[in-house]
Amino acid sequence: MNLEGGNITGNQVGLSYSGYSVGSGGGVCVEPGNHFYMTGGNITDNIAGSGGNGVYLENHTTFTMSGGTIANNKDMGTNSAGG
């Protein structure tokens, strides 16, 4: 996947399940074995339930960022990570 320009913004993934928020990759979710190249554009103001609020990388994925912005992404969970 390539992101060269444009905006990925205002997305939400996540739901409450037995008191926990679940769902990863509010902006972009990269599936196993794939690569994400970001040379421009913006990934902002996305919400995820359990991680990867802006960009979530599954196992065996890679991410190369040489431009653009990832900012102001949030998580809803109590055991979350990512930006």
C-alpha cells in the first residue's frame, strides 16, 4: 500500500466487549506479509479500541515513512499501544 498524499482522518474502529474496547487500526491496518509506504499525506484524528490508533501493523509487516504526518490519533482501550 502506498500513501503519497491526501488524508485519512476521522475514522473509528472499536466496540465494547465485556467492558473492554477492542478493534485495531483506526486509520490504517496493514495485514500480515504486506508493506506500507508513506511518502506524504496525513493520518490524523482516528480512534481505535485496542491499538494502532493511526497505523496498526500486524505480524510480519513493514512500514516505511519518508514524509507526511501521523498525529492526534487516540485509543479507547485501557491496554492500548500505537500512534
